[in-house]
Amino acid sequence: MLELKHVCYAVQEGDAQLGILNDISLTISDHKLVVFTGPNGGGKTTLAKIVMGLVQPTSGQILWNGQDITGLSITERARLGISYGFQQPPRFKGLTVRRLLTIASGNDKLSKDQCCQYLTKVGLCANDYLDREVDASLSGGEVKRIEIATILARNSQLMIFDEPEAGIDLWSFARLTETFEQIHAAGSATMIIISHQERIISLADEVIVVGDGAIRHRGSAQEILPQILSDTLGGCPVLSKGGAAQ
Amino acid sequence: MMETEVDRELLEKIADMLGKPVGAFNIRKDCGCDGRQSTEHIKIDNRTDGKSGIDIRILDGTVGETCHIPVIITKPGVQETVYNDFYIGENCNVEIVAGCGIHNCGEQDSRHDGVHTFRIGKNSHVHYSEKHYGEGDGKGGKIMNPQTIVYLEEGASIQMDTVQIRGVDSTKRYTKIVCGKGAEAVVTERLLTHGEQVAESDMVIELNGEDAKGRVISRSVAQDTSSQVFRPCVVGNAKCFGHVQCDSIIMGSAKISSVPEIAANDTEAQLIHEAAIGKIAGEQLLKLETLGLTEEEAEDCILKGFLA
Ligand SMILES: Nc1ncnc2c1ncn2[C@@H]1O[C@H](COP(=O)(O)OP(=O)(O)O)[C@@H](O)[C@H]1O
Ligand SMILES: [Mg+2]
């Protein structure tokens, strides 16, 4: 179970404090698929990074399976079963796809077959990619899918995906949503997916709308989807209403 | 041969040799010959001009054979210049593994200057690899100054892979490759310096014949207060293609200077150079940490990959 208690994150902007996340509290129970959505710049990525330890909150607590992990390093959190697929994954000159998946899996003897399975799950033809370096020769969409494959290979208890749909073609996207569905159905992990895609939102047990650094709304996909759709058509009622359950 | 643990370790490090190699070989240890084997097609003999070193003659049409010529220095204070000349016939395809390992526990410097000259005949391909390695905790320096001169005849090619990872206090390398018609030279250089080490590498690839190709890929890492200077130069004297690529990671208080040069003396010469120096990107470390590696493991992993 993941719990955030009064998490705040602020940065110094000249003389003023700029609040990026303002008092976020939420609980996500095991094996749930939760989608974070909301306008760009709302604070979704920052929130995910705070869970992974990539960003330190200004105040508040993060608990994972009852343990306070607020002071733990990224590595320690990773080893406790938290993983995060970057919105903009870095490239590595010299590291092959296979090596990266091997590191992610934590199994030095990860077989070629297993690597291939992870790649297939994100819609990549394994043979074309295993020995390629994760460098500038790959397109943004390819790097993004390899990034997602590393999270699958990690197979951790909590998987956070940050806009996994970005830069991905329709066919791979379909393959990817199937993969999310499978993980969810197997009940093997808790998933937080940051996404704007209706197809992904509709898979969610719960949808959390994040805007202006706060939780604007929480509810089931059936409740939230119509509101998001109407928001995008006319104004921003969800966000301007500002009334979010807790 | 191969009496001691030190010998075994050095030979494995520099020439991937475990036990007696297959094919032709010559093992040089502390200025002496510690084992030699010629084969039907590869003949190894002492030089006849009084200089120390060997002549290696490879007969026309020799395909799929290997020749190992490692050098190890296990005593402090050994200083030597060695001349090895390779005469490679036509239509060959051979692998030559050189390399030098110095184990120095003493106070005096040990130095090996290897001067290798290759004459590679028509349509022959040579894969030449050379690893340099130093160890031992004495004050004595471990110094290597290799010179490699290659002449490629029509249609001949060489792939030259050099690696120096840790342990060599000072190196000054010079490489010159002269390419005839349709000849091709591919040079990959891998270098890691640390502590107060210094490394300098000068390289000249002359593309003299029509359709000659030259490619230099240099990757280096400089740590601590070490310093590196690269001066790869590709000269196009005919319709040819040349590419120089230098990529370095700088760490600690190290210094790197990368000066790739291209020079064209023919309107049909097509030459490109690229050079980059930068530190390890923070995002790369963070990403690997999210995969469960510690910061040190992440750094190590990035450097290993970069220099692989
Ligand atoms: N270190 C920082 N310094 C200044 N602004 C930041 C910093 N980190 C995030 N922000 C700002 O916080 C807001 C939220 O960003 P982000 O979490 O990436 O939003 P989202 O993922 O929802 O698009 C953005 O306006 C972003 O520019
Ligand atoms: Mg984001």
C-alpha cells in the first residue's frame, strides 16, 4: 500500500516560494490500477518523482507498505519494489537494450527469450533491438517503449508509468494497453499510470485528476471520463470547480 | 613458460590468453623470449638488423589464423624499445593480438615502447587488437609508448582496436595508416585514465588511393586529476571517405583536449569530424538508480558501457 501524507513541494523563485505540489494526501491500495490525469504542468510527474525519490518533498511523508520511506534514497526505494518509467527517458551511449533489460530485471542471466518477451509486450520486434545501443540512433518512441520494457522487466510491486502513450504508434499502443490489462488482471502489481488517453483511463480502478499541484477530483473511470471529455470541449469545469474529494 | 601467477594474470588481461594460445605466438617477458611458435603460414623470427624485436611473415592466402604477440614486464626498472615488423601477403584474413602488461612493484619506472610496422598486401584483411594494462603498487611508473605504422595496399583493410583501461601512468601513442586504392582503415580507441595519469594519442590516416576509407572512433574517460590529449587527423588525397569521432567523459578534476583534424587535398574527398566532451548525465545515473543500482554501480555501468 502506498500512502502520501500532506506532501508539499515548493521551489524558490527569486524571493518567492512557488508551490508545485500543495498538501497532497492519498492512499493507493495493493493491486489497484490508478490513473493520474490532468492538464500539463499540473504536477503529475513531480508527484511520481516524489514517490520514486527523484524529488524530495518540502514537507509531508511517503509510506510504502507501512514503512516511512521519505528519507530513503532512490536505490533503496527501488529495492523495496518501487519503479518509475520516465516521461522523458535518458539515452545511454554504449548500453545495449539487452544490457539495460538485464540490469532492470536484476538477473544477470536473463535469457534472450525473456528479453524478447518484454520487448514484444511494448510492441517492439525483439530481434531488431536487443543488441542496439539505447543512444541517439533510436527514435523518441523507441526509447520510450524500451523504457516501459525496463519497468516490465523490473517486475516490481509498484509500477509507475509516466505518459507511456507518448510518441507511440497505434498498434504498439494497443499492445501496451493489453499489457497493462494483463498485469492488472494477474494482480501482480500496483500500477500508477500518468496518462491522457481515454483507453488507459477506462482501465483504471480509480482516476485522480491533478491540477495546479493539488488533487482536483477522484473517482471511477465512468465518473471522471465524461467530465474530462466535456472539459476538453468547453472550458475547465472540473478544475475550476476545485472541489476534490479529500 | 607462464610460470608465475603474475604472468598468467597479465597474459589473460592483455591477450585473453589462458594457457598456450592456438596458432602462432611470441611471448616476450622482461626483455627475453618466453615462448614462440611459428606455423605453416605464419613465420616468426628474430630481427636481423640488431634491434630487438621480431619479424612476422604471413604467407599469401592465409585465412582464419591468429598470431598472439604479448609483452609482459614483471620486474621494476625494465626499459625497452622493441621493433616488430609484419609482412602480410595477399588475400589473407588474419587476427593479430598484441598487448603489453606491466607489473611494477618497485621504485624504478618500467617502460615499453613498441614500434609495430604492418605491410598489408592486396585484398588482405587484418584485425589487430592491442590492450595495455599496468598493475603493482610500487612507486615506479608504468609507461607505454606504442607506435603503429600501417601500409595498406590496394583493397587491403585493417581493423585496429586499442584498449587502455587503468594502470598505465603515462602513454604517448602514435598511429599512422596509409591507405592505397580501395583500402579501408577502421580504428577504435578506448582509454581510461585515473589518478595522475597522462595519455596522449596522435593519429594520422592518409587516404591516398581512390575509394579509400578511414574511420576513427575514439572513446575515453578521464578521472581524478588525469589528463588526455587526442589529435586524430584524416587526410584525403583522393576520392575518399573519412570520419573521425571523438567522445569523452570527463570526471573529477581531469583535463581532456580533443583536437580532431581533417584535411582535404582533393575535391572528391569527403571528410567529417565530430568531437564531444561532457560529464556523465545526471539523468542517466538517476535512471539506473531507479533500477536498483547504487550511485557507484550506476557510474561504473555507464563507464563500462561507454568503453565497451
Ligand atoms: N524544480 C523545479 N523548478 C521550477 N519549476 C518546477 C520544478 N519542477 C517542476 N516545476 C514546475 O512544476 C509544474 C508541474 O510540473 P510536472 O510535475 O512536470 O507537471 P505534469 O507532469 O503534470 O505536466 C510545472 O509548471 C513545472 O514547470
Ligand atoms: Mg509530466
